[in-house]
Amino acid sequence: MQYYCKPYDLDKDCLKENLEELLKMIEHISIVRVLGGEPFLYPWLGEILELLIASPKVKVVGIPTNGTVIPKEDVLRVLQNPKVRLDISDYGVRDISGFISVMKKRGIRHSVTVTKIW
């Protein structure tokens, strides 16, 4: 997003309609990856995740994050669903221990990948 001249968020209702249409046309999806920029900055993330989690056609909801934005309380509750998996990238340039601590405390499934920046 930092490279866009005029960054914007996708319209929540349009996004939900598109996801509902997609779910009507398929038998199942093994994993839906919710991408950003940083997904936890999207103001309606909780609603989008709830839609995906509610569908029996979606097996896993994957969310890649850099671990710098601790989600709001409503999103943290949704992240506790067993379908959700966080993929945290640790580039070693910021302290993400607080983020990881919150995920552990809340029982949110996550993995951390340490990536060295040369």
C-alpha cells in the first residue's frame, strides 16, 4: 500500500458480495489467504473473516502478517476460531514479541517465519 499514490480500502459490501458469489460456485476451498498490505489495518476484517469461517466450503483461513499491528478485540475473538491460521513474518527489524504474546494468550493458531534481511 505504501507504493500507491492514493491507497484505499476495498468496499466491505462489494467484497462480501464477491466472496458470497465465489462460495456459491465452488465445492470447497482448501485455504483462503487474506492479504493486505497489513490485513489487521482493514477496518472490516472481522466481518470478512466471519463470512469465510461460517462457510463449510472454506477449510482454512490463512492470514499473513508482519506482527506489528495487534488486532482489535472483535478481530481477536474471530481469530480464535480453529479455521484461522496466522503466518507471522519476523524480519528482525521490529520487536514483535508483544504481538506473539497476545496470540499465545488468546490461543490463536500461528507460526513465525524468521527472515533475514541482508
